[in-house]
Amino acid sequence: MRLPNDFRSFTSTAVTICLLCASIPRADASPADPGVSFDDMKMPTLTLPYARVKAKGYDAKNDIYIFKNIPFAAPPQDELRWTAPQPPVKSESMIDGSHGPQCIQATKPGPFKVLGEALGMQSEDCLYLDVYVPSNALNKPVNKLPVIQWIHGGGYVHGSKDLYPGDMLLKTSKNSVIYVAANYRLGAFGFMGGATMEESGLPNAGLWDQRAALNWTQQYISLLGGDPQQVTAFGESAGGGSILHHITAFGGKQDPLFKRAILQSPAFDIKWDRKGAIERQFQTFLEKAGCSGQDVNCLRKTGREKLEKANDGLVLDLATLRSAFSPVPDGGWVRQSPPLELRSGNHWRGIESVLLSHVKDEASIFTDPRVLTDKQFHDYVNYYFPDRSVADGIERQYPPPEEDKTTYTTQFARLAILLNHSGFVCYVRNAADALAASGTRVWSLSYSVPPAKHGADIIPIFQPPPMLAPKTERAYRDPFRALFVSLAQFGDPNMLTRRLRDEDRDKETVADRLPDPWPQVDNSTDELGSVLEVEAGDFRLVNDPQNAQSACNFWMDVGASVTANGGFAPPDGVLTKDLAPKDQASKNYGGSLLPLSLLSNSPLHRGGARSCSFAVAWTHFPSHKDRNNADHTPNTGTAVLQNPFTKSPLDEQTRAKSGNGGKKKKSAAHLLDAPTRYVISPPHPLHPFCLTSGMNWLLVQPALMICDRRNTLLRNLAIGGAILEML
């Protein structure tokens, strides 16, 4: 939504929307008191405010209950396509976990076809999660258990929670963690962007789904004996790349809802051109779906079969044989590529500890074998980076094989090392440098167990070794997995491996070869130091040559240059660069406002479930009871700026963006009994305040419109940090 030229017409629109707030009902009463009960067969039932969910199975050998296919949001289909995930539909019948389709997968012939088709039933109705819970967590535990929340990979176009059972993680912890895994929208359904999508839909819907699942954990995992204050986000490939997008969401102003993180091979492409390449991709999708020249509203009315066909037509970039989808800059959640946000300090500062890893050979399976000559390499680079100065700089950085025989001897190897730096290992270096500098404890790992290809390191995490596997193969898996579980359980990867050594004190094991302690990463030199290299029969500390700072700084320069050259850099995130000038680096940035069409397709207009849209601010009226018990100062001159979700004070930059430095504006005080303003990072649509508050209100980011019970529009309208008077 862009502001109309006539501000009065915008005011009228705002008032109209405000009047609609009165129809938002309060949260429905739950079927029964939330909690867990056991039936005559000793199977637990989880009672939620919107449904009762019976455990799907019990693993007697490991004493684990498994809850399958718990809905955490409404089906994002028809009018809810490309909108923020909405509250789950209330169910009157028992959910037994038997229904839980996968999100729509890539099925176009190519590297994704087999994986997509192997997953079975697919649907837009796919926002479900699984929970693996040790029985001791349900039987009045003394302490709440840490939680591992898995975000699956799959190139942002395929994958499912069902590929990753959590029993091995719980077994390694001796039933001292809980495991959660969720689906999220994929491909065009989850990672579309561009100017038109920003206007009429929701870019990066898949990231919003992931946050909805994380928010479900914050709200309900305590019912199952979990500790919402000890959540570890764990992801590989697209899952690891997604976690970086959560850490840098909204320029680091949004609490990612996890305390620790494990990123294996974080992956995504550098994207920046919201009005160019990203928009052209969206227009191509419109054309393939039969909606040429229209917008998201047409796609919401289009049959699923057409959309699936259009998705398949775009999911593989035929020019490069790589996935065509990944998170895209949208001026909101993704202001610019995460490395740029990390380097400019625009990331969340509350992460306690992180484990970062990559495999020895990340890129070869994604390298186009058709690139055999200098001309083909030149064309490949210019396809992705049409900015001539940037493309020329890349070709100088990766000269022809005959000029650099010490690093590579073929065009394939030349392209592979380029992709390794630009799409994988440098994200590990970027995160290590930024997070360590902000006080996060960081460990780094390199996985070299043959074949050491991308994705090989998740097998020993989730699967036991094959019966006929070599002894060394079987021996390293338990201590390797223990590193990850220990980070989630204790915030330190050393704790569980020490226990393994103590248990087998009388005999030598692979665990004995782990350094004790494994020190935090050393990023004081060009190569990362204290990196744990994992081999089938050995663990050793090394300096990691793959993500050398010299190579990764070059790609930081590339990202900064193309973003600034296009004018898409956020004003507080412009970086110095050598490949291109920085004049007018933010001229096209703009930032995205919540489209009115997104509201028109939400339950708000249908009088259904509660809906809180994108929000950067809300106002508490002292005359109303605050159900979240957030602190406020009804009769003083300064508001207490506190996030009601995290209970944490806001930083000075956010305080400044609220206008008036967080102080109340007296000109509006006579209307609503001196309202106290709170400015918070954009909450998820399922924010508990939205579901439990008796106040009727609507928030629009970054424009602020607030309704009280009397449907009075607050006279303060904050747009881009400015305060305007609405008379």
C-alpha cells in the first residue's frame, strides 16, 4: 500500500479499516483447560485452545510419545494465499495425526523431481508440525526441557518435516530435550517477491510460516513439558539459510523466538533487484498461471492445478540448473541480504550460542556441467550479475584455469569454488564474525566424512548407522550427533561428549579424540581457527581455508555493490564497497507498507478468527486492562518501552523510531486518556496478545493505525518514523 497523494483519502481509508476492528471477536474459549491428559490406553491427549490432539504413537524402546500433524495455522489457500499465516481453524473433533499433507513440492524433471514425488500427498493445506516428547516431560517434570526446533532444507522448493524423525536426538540427550519440526510453504507459494507482490500480497510467506511454528512453540510447548525460553533453531541448507533470515529480520529488530541456533550449510542466493529480476520472475509466474498483467488477487482465485504447473515451470532455473527460489529482499522482513545486515550490525543481539558448520564439498552437486569454456563462464556470471563492473570483478577474482592452476584446473572446478564462496561457506564466516562480535558464543565445524557432499552431514544426525557400515562409520555418529544436541541442551557442544567419554572410560572410543574442550571459533586471522574437522574415525582442530576472510570480504563487496547500485540498500545498512559507487544507494529502497489487499483477504473482513497483521507499534490505553501485564506508566510523561512478548526493553534505535523518543504526544492525550505507546518489533500474526486481549485494535506496518473499544482513531499516525497529525 502506498500513500495516496490526497492525504485526506488515506485518512478516510484508515478510519474505514479502524471501524472494521470492532468486529474482531475475542479468542474462542478452549475445548477444555489447556494441558495434557491420558486415556485408558495410557496415550496422551494435548488440549489446545483450538483443538485436542491425540499422540499418534509411542516408541516403547526409547520411551517417546510422538504427536503428528498438529495444525499451527489455517490452510493458506484461496483467499489466504500469499498472506501472513492465520490462526488455526478450531476443531470440534479429536485430531489423531493421520492428516498432514506436505507443502506443494517441485516436481519438474530435474534434481528435485524424485524428492518431490517421494513425499506423497501434497496440498496447500500443509501447515502442520510434529512434536517428539519423552514421557518424563509429561509426568510432572521438575524442570522444563530444552527444545530443538528443526527447519528442513530442500532448496526452498521441496522438503518436509516427515523426512527428519527426532528420536535419535532425544535418545542422544537421554530424553532430556523435546523436538519440534514443521512444514512451511515452498517455491512460488512461499518465496515469491517483487514490487507487485509487495503491493498486493506477502513476500517470503515461507519465512512467516516458520515463525508461526516458532510462535506455536512459544505459546504451547510448556504444556508438553518444554521450556519456551530454551529453544534452539536447527536447520540445514535452506533451513540454515532461513535461520539467518530470522536473525536479521526487519534489520534485527524482531525477536527470532529462539535462544540458540545450529546452522548446517546455510544456503541462499544473493538477490537484490526488487523492481527488476525479482519482479520479472513474479510476472512470469502470473503469465504461466493465466493472470498476465494482474496481481496476487488473480492468483488467489486461480485453481491449484494451474498454480502448481506455473510453479513447476519456474522452480528450476534452466540457465544455471539451480533452484530459482530463495528468500528475496522485500523492504520489510528481508531488507537486504543477511550478510549485509550482519556486517552493518543490523541483527538480533540476544542469541546465546551458535554452532555453524559446512561440508567439505558444498557446491559440486549444484555446479552446471555445461560450463566448459571462458565464454560460458562469462555468460553464467553475467546472467546472475548483469552489473558489468561487478561481473568483471568476479571474473578477476576467479581467473581462467590456465591462470590459476594452484586453485583449480578446470572450468567446472572454477565455477564450483565460486558457488562455494557465494552461496554456502561465506555465510558461515559472515555469521561467525558478526555474532561473535556481539557476544554470542560461536563454534564452527567442517564435515569431511566421505563423500562430504552437500546434505551428507544430516544423515548421521537423524539416522542410526547401517548394520553393515564400517566400524569407523558407526563409531563417529554418536559423538558427532552429541555435539549438536549438547549445544541445544546446554548452550555448549562440549557437555554431552564429556559424558560419552566418562561412560566409556575403560575403553578407547572415537569420542576420546574430541578436543576437550572444543574452543570457540577464532576469527582473528584470515582463516577461521579452532574449527573442528570431522572425519569418519577422527576429530581434529584445524584452520578452515574454505571461508577465508579475504574471499568472503570479496562477496560482501559484491552484495553491497549490487544492492547499492540498484538503490535497494536500507539507509542504516549501506556498506562501503569497492566494486561500485554508493551514490543514491537507498533511492529505491522505500520499505514496504502492509497492502490493504492483504487485509481484505484476512479473517478480519469475514468476522472470523482474530488477526494481527504486520505491526511495528501498538498503544496501550491505561483505562483498559492489559492482559499481558506489560509495564506502563499511565500518568507520567514517558512510556516504558517494553516488548510484551519477550518482556525485554527496546533499544534506543527502536525507541527513536517511535517518534518523540518514546514520550507521549500531548496533542492526542485528551482523546484517549493519555495513551502510553509501545513500539515493538513486528510480531507474528498469532501473537498471544492478539488472541487474548479484550481490546479491538489494528496495526499496520510501518503506518500505525490504532483502534480502541470506541473505534476512535488515534490522532498520531507514524509513517517511516515521522509523526503526522490527523485532524
